[in-house]
Amino acid sequence: MIARVTIPGDSVRIRLDNTFGTEPVTIGRAYIGHRVQGAALAGGSNRPLTFDGASEVAIPAGGSTWSDPVRLSVLAQQDLAVSLYIPGSNIRPSQHTGAVTTSYRSADGSGDVAPEESRAPFGSTTTSLWWLKAIDVESVSSPGAIVAFGDSITDGTCSTLDAHDRWEDVLSVRLGLEHDGNTLRARAGEGLKAMINEGIGGNTITREGLTPPADSTPGVERLDRDVLSHHGVTDVVLFMGTNDIRRGATAAQVIAAMTSIAQKVKAKGIRVVGVTIIPRHNVAPTGTNTGWNADKTRIKNGVNRWIRTKAPFDNVIDFDQVVRDPANPDLMRPPFNCGDGIHPSPAGYYAMGKSVELSLFQSSGERRR
């Protein structure tokens, strides 16, 4: 499985989740190394991982486990390969289906090839990420991590496979370039913040009164698992609401859920940045898709007014203003519409990521400098 880290460091560890598994899963062996291209790893980089000192670990249904740290120097924006040997048969993975990154697997029954660094054993591909929840990088200089907490527009629908061109990818690269180019901060020993993508396609922020019902765990319920359980979180970017409104939520319901999340995040001493909901084009209802219309746009605009003027966020990112059509603010600009009237194109994601003020994620002491 291929995943990208966003900060440099000298050692790493992984988190494996069996959140949606219906039975325990046994990890026979696990390795992590530097990916070069495709399924090929840099020679000598593949490191065995242990779990409380053991090479094998069983994760119960709904459970999670961390590996022990292993020495492996990594760079910012470097792709790593996490290789798992899963003994047994007919194992159903707990997975992130829309990872927008190609990963690789060996044929069933081929045995333990996790230590392999060549691409030869890995003849099949998948764009799902199986069991891998996080890669922690140990850094003595990084001041923390930013969690992008959202739906498919954060997950990356309509972004480019393997291009890492989602809005938070653009933001992460900008943070790295700004850090590397700022000699004052470098001399002060201030590090680069990591970026964590916790977007789920179709995700809602609440559950109550939605038609059709939410088809994934809503934001208010997954906050602990997907945000607060990560290590070193200093900032949360909350970008949800469009799917609630599509399912019939009122402005008051969306506002209440956003307020609840903001309060819980701030109670942990973490900053929370609210994001305005971007335009969504009218679509007639079909089947279980309740569509979008002018009334839902009015609700969206009402929520956005609250986000801009009254919401209990530490700061606001106005993506609605970035992607909307100047000639019709209730629609996306044509070049920024990937074609479904819901998701931005890669150009739209780029404009969103480029628009974010980097100072939002600095401490008050950094901002004074």
C-alpha cells in the first residue's frame, strides 16, 4: 500500500484499523520502506515492523493497533510502501475505497512477500487502502498536524489518480515551500506541520432527519476516531454540510452539528477552522438521490453567512468565494466544475489550496514574527 508522508523525520510507525471488519484479522508480518516507482522499493530500505515486540498481531473487529517505531529517515512529500502479509483466506479488508492512489498486491496464495523490494510479486493493483489508517513520522521540529475533516471534496473525488492534487495536497506543498524558503523560521528551529486527510465520500456532518439516511458515520460521531485519536493535532479544518443539505437537513441542523464539533475540538486545546460550503448545481431527484434545487442553495447560503459572521471557529476559509462563478454565485465557475456540479476539477482544487492563508496554522508567537 502506497501512502505519502508530509513532514520529514527519522523514524516512523503505522496504525492499522479493523474498524469495519466483521471478524478479527491477523497481520502475519508488516514492512515499511521507500517507494521508488510503482511497486518497486529502494534497495535496503524495507524495514520490518513489530507490534509490542512481536512480528504478528491480531486486530479485533472494530479494533485498532499501532506498530512500534522503526528507524527510517523520510522526506516531506515522500511516498512510502507499507507491505502486509495476511495469512488465511477469504479475508474481507476494512478499507478506504477512494484513496486516489494506486497500491499493489500479490496473488492470493503466493505466501509472504512483504519483505520483497522488487515489484515482481505485486501483479495486481487497487485504488483502495486496506487497513492502513495512519503513518506517524517522528520529528523533533514539527509543531504538530493539521486534520482536513470533510467529505468527498476533501477525500478527492475528481482529483487525478496518483497526482496528489487535492486542495489539502496543494496546501501541504505550500506549507513546505514556505517553511523551506523562510530562513527566519528555519533558524528558529520551527518545523513543518503534517497534513492528515480525513475525508469520506458522501459523508454528512449529522445523522438526524436525513432522507435518505447517512451512508457513513457522520462527522459528529467519527470525530474521536478520525480526528482526536491522531497524535500531535494542532488544527482541524472542518469542511462538511453539502451532503446533509442534499438529504434535507435544515440550516439549523447543520449549524448545530458544526457548533458541536467546534466546541469539542476547542475543548481539547486544538484550533478549528471552518470552511464555507461550495456551490452545488441543480439536479432533479432520481431514485434515492434527492437532488439539489434553489431551496437547498438558499439553505447553503444561510449556513455560509453564519460561518462567515457568527460561527465559533478560530478562523474561516471561504472556498465558496474561491470557486463560485462571478456571473452566477450559486454555481461553480465552469473551469472549476469537474462535470457533476458537485466536485471541483483539479484546477478548482488547486485554486482552493492556493487560496488558504498559511498564517492560519501558525502559533500566535509565529504570527508575531
